Amino acid sequence: MKGKGRPAPSRFDSALGWTGEPSSRLIRLVIAALLLAVFGVPFLTVISSAFSHTSDPTQLAVLPTDPTLDNFRAAGEWSLFTYLRNSLIIAGGGLLLQMTASVLAGYALSRRKFRGQALVMLLFLMTMMLPEEVIAVPLSIVLGDLPLLGINLKGTVFAIILPVGIWGFSIMVMTEFMRDIPEEILEAARLDGLSEIGVLGRIVLPMCKPALGVITIFGFIMIWNQYLLPLIASNGPGSYTITVAIALLRDDPSGSTGLLAAGSVLALVPSLIVYLLLQSSLVRGITAGAGK
């Protein structure tokens, strides 16, 4: 409710006390221009270099000069499209496994009370605090000789999919969203004859679409940007991902700047597509979490 004598808030008002005055608008335009220059110009430069014939690595431009697709043809010769396919398979399989585990674990943690529940949540939180370098050597040993089964997973996509199949961040997001669903709704569904799987699939998941969008975007980006795990899980270049291939290409003196830029564009496109498709769910998920 607006107080007496207090002007109605404008769409130009902000937490910093800026109003719709011309000076405030000018300051905002300057800040927006600086942010665009810092974040937008490097992005445009990479895209421009991917479609330009650049022989000198020091000559980069925001707009393409002498447009060509030769860099992408060279990327095919360097098997970057094969590495891109490997990344898509790993990201798709890992994300599917991760979302399944997050939904099931989140439902159990949010709706079932058991002894040691707080300890389980603490363990999930601890896995997010450990850097990858700490677990690199033990993980390499486990992947080379899977306990109890004695299977060597190195050199296969499963060596990368299984370690990223469970992520503490996704489990915690789903747990917090599911906790806010009224228990009365679930009890009514059970009285109507739905099993626990039916309650989860037909009642809980449709109400958690924003959370599913959040874990899909962040989970895909986390898996897609993996660098250390594909290195220790592979037996050779044939099982590399696009991120590893680009890093190795950067240190190769025979690779050109345009080829490196083309590989960067190939690595960027899938993440950009996932974000554009699910950005509305991401915004709803963030705003829902902020309002709790």
C-alpha cells in the first residue's frame, strides 16, 4: 500500500535510488554500454574470426573481413565435429541420468523423514565444495577398475556420464522446490488411487517445471564444460570432447586463429540453444526461489 504523500514507483526506479530523471537515464546508458563492451565485444570477435580469413593472430575484428567457411572446413579435417558428437552424447546421457537422480533424491529428501537426513544433505553440499583436482586421482583409479564389478570404463562415454550423473546442486534445488508443495495435494492424489510414482509423475513434476528448467540449464552447462574428467577418463584422442580438443588445438602451432575461433563457436552453439529454449523456466525458477 502506498503511503500518503509518497509518489507512485516508476518503472525507472531502482534500488540505488535512481529515478526516471534524464541524468539517471544517462548513467544507466553509460553503464549498459560499458557492460556491452566488456562482455559483447569479445563474443562478437570470436564469431567474426570464425567466419574470417585471418592469417595473423593479432588481427581480430568485430565484423568479419573477407567472409569464408574455410575455418569450419578445417575444423572438419581436424575432427572437431567428431569431438562435438562425443560431447553431445555425453551431455545428453549425463543430463538425463542427473535429472532422474535429482528428481528421485529430491522427492525422497523432501517427503520422507529419516534419521541422518541432515547428514545426507551435508554430504551433498560437501561434494560441491571439493575441487575436481582433489578427486582426480581416486576417480581415475575407480574408473580403471570399477569396484565389485572389475570393469574398466576408461575410453568409453560411461566413464564421463556416470561421475556427472549425480550433482549436489541439482538435488538441493529439487529438494527445496518439492518441500514447498502442500502435503494436502499429495494426500488427495493418494486417496484417488495414485501410487507414489504416479504422485511424483502426475502431480509433483508438473508443479516443479521451473526447477526442472533450472537444473537442466545448469546441469547441461556443467557437463558440457567438463575438461579434467574427459582427460582422465579417455585412453586417447578418439574419446575426447570438444572442450579438450579446443584446449589441445590452442597449443598446436599448426592450428590457426580462425580454426580455434570456429571450434569455439561449435562449442558455444549447444549451450546457447539450451539457454534460449529454457530461459523462461530459468527466470521463473529464480524468481520463485527469491520469493520464498
